[in-house]
Amino acid sequence: MKLVCAGTNELVVGLHVIGMGADEMLQGFGIALKMGATKADFDSCVAIHPTAAEEFVTMFPWGLGSENQVSGAKVSPLNGNAAPEPVLGV
């Protein structure tokens, strides 16, 4: 499993998973990506246990996140808004 994030706001731009149930996981998480979810959004989810999908919301961060992380899911491109862009570091 891999969660692909971009920018200082750690916008989730992709995720990879292989194995049983991967198709069901990708369908659900695809909605989160379309809505502009950030790593902080994934971290704030309560994991459903025992499932393989819980790994996506309990992943340990590889780097240090910004203290100013903002949830991208507050504005949904599914409602006609523009898709969020990753915030690039200075």
C-alpha cells in the first residue's frame, strides 16, 4: 500500500494497493481524492478494524508534516468547484 502526497499541504494525489479487496478500497478512496483530501484528512479518520483499508488511515508519515495543514475536503470539486492544487514549499 502506498499513499502519494504532494506539496506542503500533503494533498493526496494517488494511492496504490494490490491484493484481495483492492478494487473496493480504491473505489471508496477515489472519492476522497476527487474531493481534495489531504494526509491530515486521512489521519483524522477512524479506522475500521479489522480491515485492510484501515492501513490507509493509520499510515505513519515518512516526513514531517506542516503545522498549517488544511483539510482539502471542505470544498468538493464534485459540487462544481475547481480541483485543489498542492501547495508548493517556499
